[in-house]
Amino acid sequence: MTSHLLLGIDTGGTYTDAVLFSEAAGVIAKAKALTTRHDLAVGIAGAVEAVLEKAEVPVTAISLVSLSTTLATNALVEGQGGRAGLVMIGFGPEDLKRDGLLEALGSDPVLFLPGGHNVHGGETPLDMSALDEALPTLADQVSSFAIAGYFAVRNPAHEKRVRDRIREVSHLPVTCSHELSSKLGGPRRALTTLLNARLVSMIDRLIGSCEDFLKVRGIHVPMMVVRGDGALISAAEARLRPIETILSGPAASLVGARHLTGLENAVVSDIGGTTTDVAVLEKGRPRLDAEGAVVGGFRTMVEAVAMRTYGLGGDSEVRINDRGLKAKIDLGPRRFLPLSLAAALHGDAVLSVLEKQLRATHAGRHDGRLAVRTGLPDHLASGLQPQEQALYDRIGMVPVALADVLLSTPQKATLDRLVARGLVHICGVTPSDAMHVLGRQAQWNAAAARLGLEIAARVKDGSGQPIAPSAEGLAQMIVDRLTRQSSEVILQACLGEDGAGAIDPATSLAVDRALKREPGIVRFSIGLDRPLVGLGASAPVYYPAIADMLATDAAIPAEADVANAVGAVVGQVRASVTVFVTTPEEGIFIVNGAGASERFIDQEQAFGVARHRAQTMALETARANGAEEPAATMWEEIDAPEIEGGRKLIEARFIASASGRPRIAHH
């Protein structure tokens, strides 16, 4: 049963996962390796080599490779990416003030050219002289270009002419707005195009690393990438339109959840080390964000999964508030390096610090916390302020007690800045450590986890009592808090989907009583109308209790830890195309989209041409995106209100959607 194996790879922020999958037998083998940000190929190679070794299959058995990634999302959230030049055709400087475009542009250069089209596709002449003058200098200052033309979705001719000129002179990657969206709204389309141009070199590197590794290993098969709506596109298309891979990881996990559980309707919650992602499955498809995906604070025009992300995970910071009569615990949003993992990596260096702190007669305020460098290459630590550099120099590659690093109160803020830049990890108590103490997780060093919780349990609350009777007692408090906070974020996401986002489960007294199931004359109850699918390596440990609190069934698939990589290989290729018919004057019908504008005097003839264009283009695009034998479905939206007893056409939209499984190599 080794014929036609599919290899799924998911590069997340922390781990790169690989899965070997066959349509007959499901998951055959799975493996993980740490994601290596400085050179992604290392992490990819580690995961793929491990999975091939486990499955004991020859590389010739693989017939398709598919990749899902959160790198584009992380880059936009963290404000990374190359410098891009924006060319606006038919727009003026005042248009930059709309939809956050000016903010997103930052210090990148922008050029305005006369030209563009009107709503019916009619043109204003294009003048490229300013472009010809600026290009030789600009080409040396940016790594890619973005072009947005006025009403280019109705007629992309000007964008194409500018694109060809830029390519001819600069040989740099160019993104046109009409290639990314068929929706109106120039500034937001320009914003989406600009972000796409910034991501080009990064996703190009990722796909390149992956292709190079496959070539070295002799795996010569088609390669696909997961798009933000869960559909697959060929690697070549993903290189041109990397923006479509934002939210690719979460989308893949939803497709994987659907495949692994067989559920049509569910709430899917994916818990990682750093974050919890929540989304809804409706009739077997992920719910999409109708307005376009929001990433890093910018609303784009990319159709992507309606996914909500919260800073809560197995490695979240445990914050103990000991000011009240009874101590309160809160988790996140920062990620700590769990003490159990720090000790698994650095052994005695961590254990000896914790043992010494536990023996001391007086508790120190930084007890149970250490600092260590993350190991990023030196050039990423450039440009530090003198006080940051001095502190960074005191922290090495082996964890040191926080009390030995922070010599004055202001240095706490300096340390926080080093953590935010990803240069330093703080090691401390996390829910993962609590699970080690309770014996429900055992992959790291349980002794360090116990020491950390014993130190924390000694902290006294406002009434002068220790906050917990024992390490076990505190561990149970932390796990209960994770159950409660997870329930709150899942409710928050679902209330948002229901249009009731004004209710905040974290502060609502009614929700609090319902979750605690408190008795009273008035009974409050709360629950979900569909099962809760828990994904992530730690889902089996946490999610049964969370589903119980939300009064619903838990569905935790056996392969919950690699759902993204499964979703990457079981997805479909999908493409949809919209063709418009408008009427500028009585008896004239203009067809726009999927080709040059055409004029007709017969409405039925115009509609027929529009239908044919949409369907042909959808099938062609699906094939270009890597589909084997796509099938198309059509639907129409016609705006024609009754005016003076007759129907007057305003706009007709003909939408074709084509989908199919990806092409595979036949050895």
C-alpha cells in the first residue's frame, strides 16, 4: 500500500510538522522538528527525514508535496518583509489616507501616474513618463513593486502595461492589484497589493528552501501550498501571490479537522505553545471572513478563514496576583520557556538555581524565573540601545537567575524589550509545568516543574496564607484557570460569529454564573450548539474539561497534533471568477472581467458571453493552480429593480467556481 503517498509539511512559529498520508489508509507516519527561522530548510529537512525514516518507504512512493505555513501571517504581524515600491495609476495622494494605506506604506516610495478606467471600463489615457524617469533609481532601493490602477478590476490594461515596463527595466517581482481581487475599493486593493509585494521574497525563500531540499532528496513531484481559505494552489502561483497564504496554517488545520473528525458543523480550537486559534466549520467548509482577512491590524481583500487568535497556550506566563485576600491566577499573553523544557535543554544549570531558591529562608521577588538568549544570529540583535546591549551581554546561552540579571527596577522594562524583539526567553512556570506536576504530561523535566511550583506555592496572599497548600494544589489551580480562560476565548469567538460580540465572557456576571453552574433562584446556563474539536499536541490533556464547561461534546482526533499537515494534503484546488455586465446607457451592455471589455446591444447575448467567460476562466485558473480534472459550478446575481413598470439593469454578476484534487505524479 505504498503507492501514491502524499507528503504534508506545516511550518509553524515553533515546530515544522511532516505527515505521510495515503487516501486509502490515512496518516501513515508523522514527525516534528523545531522551525529554524534563520534557514527554514533545516527544519523542513529534519521533519521530512524523520517521517521518511518512520514510514520506511522509498522517496519514489511520494506523488505530491503540500505545504502550509504561518510565516506570511507572522511576518505581517511582526512588521517584517521587504521594501516595496507602490505605483498608483489614476489615484491622487489624498487616496493614501483611506483604509490605512498611508500607515502600511511607512517609508516605502510611492509614484502617481495619470491613467485608469471608469466603472464601465472606459479609459483615461495612461502617461508613463514619471515612471520612466524614476525607475532606474527606484529599482536599486526596493526589492519588489506593487501596482494599483483606478477601476483595474473592470479593465486591467494599464496595470499590465506598467507591469511589463517595470519588469523590462528592473527584473524585480511585480504584483498587480487585479491579480489579487475582483472587488472594488481602490485603496484597500492597493494596500493588499503592497503587502503582497513585501511578502514575495520571504515566501519565495520558503518555497525555494522546500524545493531545494526535495530536489536533493530526489523527490520530483508537484508541490502545492495552502491558501488562506483552505484551498490549494501550485507553488508557482503562491510565489506570485504570497498574500493568499496569510492564515494558511489555521485554514489547513480546519481542513484537517474536517477530514479527521468527519464533522460538518463544529467549533475548532487549536491550542499551541503561544496562542489559541478559534474558528467555525459550517456545512463542512471553514467560515470565511466576508470583509477580508485582518492581519497585523490591516484589513486586506484576501478571502481567508474567519479565525480569531488569542495569546493563550501551554507555554503562557502564569501571573499570580497576591494582593487580594485570595490570590488570583491569570495566564498569558506572553510566552515563557517552561521550566521543565529549560531543564530538559540545560539540565543542572536550571535545577541548581531552583533548588538554591527553594532552600533560602526569604523568598526573592524574581524567584522561579531565569533568562536565556533565544540564539538568534547576531545581525538580528543589531541596533540595541546602550542599556539594552549591556543587559543582553549579561545574558548568555545558559539560563541565569533573573535576580542575578536585574540589578535595578528600571531594568525590568529593558528586559521586556529584549523579550519582545525575540532575543531573550524568560523561563518560568507555565501550564505545561503544571501538567508535568500532575503527571498528565511527561515529555520534559518534571523535577524542574515541581521545584518551580513549590517556589510559587510559598507566595503569601493578602491574608498571610500561602496561595496553595502544595505544588499539586497550585498545579490544579493553574490547569483550572486554563480551562476557564480557554472557555472564555472560545465563547468570545462564537459570540462574535453570532453578531453578539458586545458580550465579554471575561467580565460578564451572567456568563460567570453559567460557567460555574452556581445554584440560585435564577438559573443561568450556557453551551455550544455543535461539538468542540480540540487540536494541538496538548489538546487531549486540556480539551475534555473545556468541552465539559461549555456543555458540548469534545472531538479530539488521534492526529490532533499534526492536523495542519493533514489539512495541507487533503485539500482541494479551488478558483472562482466573477464577470460583470453593466449598462452605461439604454440598450448598451458592457461585459467586463476575464478578458478585454466587450460591447453588446442585446442583453441575452451579453449574459451568454459573460457566463461562458466566467466558466472558461475558472476552469483555466483551477488548472493553472494545479487541479487535475476541475469541475465548475455557476451562480448569478442580477441587480435590476423595477422602474416605471419595466426592469432596469444596474449590474449583473456571473460567478463561476471550479474545484478539483491536485495533480499528482504518476511514477
